[in-house]
Amino acid sequence: MDSHNLAKRKEVRKSLRVKVISMGNPEVGKSCLIKRYCEKRFVHKYMATIGIDYGVTKVHVRDREVKVNIFDMAGHPFFYEVRNEFYKDTQGALLVFDVGSRDSFDALDGWLAEMRHEMGPHGSPDDVLVVVCANKVETGRRRVVDDSEGRLWAESRGFLYFETSAQTGEGVGEMFQTLFAAIVELCDNGGRRPTPAVTVGFTKEQADAIRRIRNSRDCWEMLGLKPGANSVCAHRDEINKAYRKLAVLLHPDKSVAPGSEDAFKAIVNARTVLLRSSD
């Protein structure tokens, strides 16, 4: 075999075709992120995706040509019967929310559940590379989901996390390039996610505690307590015991979970308020 044919065969072996889908509520910017990356432009006028938009882009990852088939799925519930056919055989997924919309962030678990259900018994969502896009971070917009909350949600599930703006282009190129590189590694590993060399560095218990503290309605709930006690002494002991347990778990010197520092400050304040009220 001559060197020309050998080189040609080597090139064919290197090429790769992958499938990426987008998920998320309507109007979070899924289509705009894809257009910003593929076409280097931003569409100011909102146009809802009808069913599925399909596009192809070619990229190079570590000297390998990768043809990426992108399926941009409509987020409206009306199109469920259309998009449910497109989850199978997926290597990568963009899971997008709008940092100015609490509802779009709270919906992320529902989108994951839909993907798991639609991939069926022979599919494994655990082998899909998911990147969480906290979109619309451009300056001047009101933000209701901060970086630490979004990052905690993503990293505690083993997902990649990026802050992006389809409008300005911030984070978009890096997000897609990181996702494509991870997918190539996935394919080189036989379709199984390789064991990460570095863990996220925090436990599910820490992540759950931070989420509960963040979503607490009052100081009692923040410490995981119910209001009231049989005596003032028991009342104070109960508060201090609950505080110490959380302080050991979340002290910034002990925990690297996103949001640990704010959660620790919150429980310090909650303890102070509750002890003062018991005097």
C-alpha cells in the first residue's frame, strides 16, 4: 500500500460524527447560543423553534475532524411528541437556563428526567456529556440565579458548567469547544464516560445542605429545626447542636462546594438570631 492511501485511511479513521441536542425551557436562548457559535451572529428578534431545528458544523479536536449534528429542540411542552424522538444515540447535550428566570432553572431536573425516560432501557443518560449553560449573563440584566447556585447544581451531578451570553458571545466558544473535546474523549473510550482524574471535591451532603439553606424561609429552617422547645436550656442546646453540625460540614476551610462561604455566613447569622430570641 502506497503512502498516499495509507495517509487517506488514517484520515478516515480519525474523522468522527457526533450528535448533540439542546434542552431547556422556551426563550432561554438555546437557538441563539447555537447561532452565535456556528454563524458568529446574534439574532435580536425572538423566533420560537418549531419542533426541531437541525444543523451541522465541522470542528477539529486534537487533529481529528468532527462533524457535529446539532438538534435544537423546541422547549414548549406542545412539541414534546416531536422532540421525544431525538434523544436516542446522543453523545452531548446543552442544558440551558436563563439566569434571570428562576422557573427555567427549576425546570432543569424535569428536562433531565425527560431525557432519561426517552432514551429508553437500552440508552444510558449517564454516558451523555451534559454541559449546563447559565445563559444571558450580559451586563445590566437582572439576575436571580447566581453563579454559585448554578455551578453547585451542575457540578454535584457531574456536569460541565459555563456562564454564557449569546448576545455578547461571552463563554460560548469555550463552552462548545470543551463539550466537543469531552465528546471525542468519550468516543475514544468506547462510548463510556472516562473516570475523571479530579473529583468535584465536595459531597452530596454538602451540596444538599447548601441548597436547603439557600431555599430556607426562616432561621429555624436554615438550621434544620422546628420552632419551639420544652425549655429555654433545651432550646439553646438544640440550636447550638444543629449549628455545630452544619458548621463542620460547610466551613469554608473544609468545604470547596460552590456557595459554602455564603451558606456558612447564613447559619452563623441564623444561630445568632435564634439565640438572641431565646434570651
